[in-house]
Amino acid sequence: MRSRVWGGTAAVVLGGLLAAGCGSGVKDGSDGGGGKAGQAASGDYPVSVTDCTGAKTTFPEAPKKIVTSNASSLELLLRLGAGDKVIGTGFPPGKGALSGTLDAQAQKVDVLGKGVIPKEKLLGSGADLYIDTFAAMGGMGGGGMGDVPTEEEFKAAGIKHIYLKSTACAAQRKSPVTDLSAVEADITSLGAVTGTSARAKELVAGMKAKVDAVQKAVGGTPQGRRPTYFFFDYEAGTKQPTVICNRQVANAVIALAGARNAFADCDGDRKQVGWEEVIAKNPDWIQLGVRNRGSEAANEKAFDEAQQWLETNPATKGLKAVKEGRFLRIGSEQTTIAGVENADTVAAIAKTLYPGKVGQS
């Protein structure tokens, strides 16, 4: 893919930071906003970002009208305080799916598509930036994501096109994801692009503090003594389970919490397996992967249904975790979608698996 550059030479280049975040999973050492990326304060432009292939997009000024591909990129912008720039989204969050004031803000954003935004609607939206969360490099349309504009069409419409690398780069990764550096890099990048770097730095520092506290408490636990952990994606269907592989952000969440992803030997993002493979793993703990229904009561009902299925299905009721009632009721989104709450999930899992060792935060 050739470089996509608008404007002059960038004063702030985030490519190196993002490459580190999208690579081996080794922390970049920027402390959430150090180096050149950290210098991108409000009004400090031009700013450049790179995608998974190294192609560059330059912003001579902050975008004014942003469209997001789904709820994850929308939520990051809301948390950064750039929600007033968002004019539309695809895959909108359900009412009540986001916490506090974020939910009210999200509900005001125009829904351009309940799923993937139709090509014509996206190109005619009037946006000057489209933030893409999907695995796209070289062929999002081939991945079942609809008829996607080409880079030439984006350019003709005056829309710059960038990716959340923590999510979109899964297919490009060369090794397992074991930390949240790519998520932190995305937050830093979006902060620089939207002129909200100070807030981005706060968000990243908060994530690091939560994860560091867990690592201090349980990070030294030998691999052989760490409990095995299965993310039961109830929403993906029960006939053939869809499991979390080692290129998915949830793999990092599980590892940082002091557990072993039961399917960490699977290279990729997710894949479907047979129940016999889950039985062979016989995990110590099972997370009930349920999406936010918008209310605590509705969520509890969904968790109940997922647990009951495991307890009554002949293929799963004999699993060690099922027989011992070792279930975690933690939402799917905060576990499998890159975002600030990944760090909260690390703490929540660790608190359950290591009672007394990990605090409330």
C-alpha cells in the first residue's frame, strides 16, 4: 500500500510509537505519552500517523467531522473529550452499553449504519476523518465487511482514513499480544490527531497504574501455577464455540491478569473449534462472554443463560470449571474490544483468580 499523505512534513510523527504498539507486544517505553508523540499538545500540528503497513496519513490541523466504524473507536473519542467532533458511526453501542455520561453522548451520535456503514453513505457523510476499527489492510471487503471505499475514493471525498491498530492489525502481527501497549498507542495517537493529548496521557497513565498494580501482586506467578482460562463467547453461538486466540487483545488481558488463555496456542484473532477441544483443555475458570444489554438486570439474565447452558449441556457440564462453579461474569466488550476498560478487566479477573492479593481498583 502506498503512503497516504496530506499536508506538509509532519512535525509530530507517531509512526514509531504505533509500530511498537502493533508489533511484538513489547512495551514501547513511552510511558503513555513520552517522546515525540507526547509533544502533540492541542494545536501542535502537523501530526502524522501510520497504519500496519507503514503508510502515513498527515493532519495539518485537527479534524472537524469524524465518522467512526463502530462503538470502540467512538468510545475512545468520547473518553478523550472529542465526542463533539463525531458526526456519525456504524455498529452503534446499545442504549446503556457505555457507562455514565458516555452513554448519553453516544446516543446523540447519528447512526450511519447499524452494521458496516454503506459505502455511499460514508463517502457522502461530509466527514474529514474516518476511524476504522476493522481488520482492513489490503482487503476489508474480503473479510465480510461490506463494500468498502478504496483509498482513492476516500481521498476524492476529502476523507482521511486511519485505523485503530490495536484491533485492525491482528492479521499483521508476528507474535502473540501479551500487553496493552497497542491500545495505549491508539489512545495516544487519537489524542494527538484530535488535539486532546493531555487527556490521552491521563487515560494511558490510569490504565498503566491499574495493570502495574496487578502485575506487582501476581505477575511473578510461574506459568505452571497460573490457572487456565476459557472465554466462552456465548454471543457467537453454542453449536461450535468461537475461541480467543493469541493475537486478540483479550489474550493480553487474560495474561496480564495472571491466567493462561486456554487457546493461547492458536495463532490469530479468533477461530471456531469443536467442543471436544474445549473439553481437552478442561479450563480452571470460564468467563461468560455476554454483551452489554443496557441494564444490570438484563445483563444478569444473559449471564444466567450462558451459565445454565454450560451446566446442562452434555458436552460441557463435566468440565472442571463448570462442576466447581468457577465462572466470571465480565462483559465481552471490555475484554475483547480494545479500549480503556481493558485495564479494568485485567484487575477484575485477577481479583477473582487471586482473592486477597489484588485490590478493588
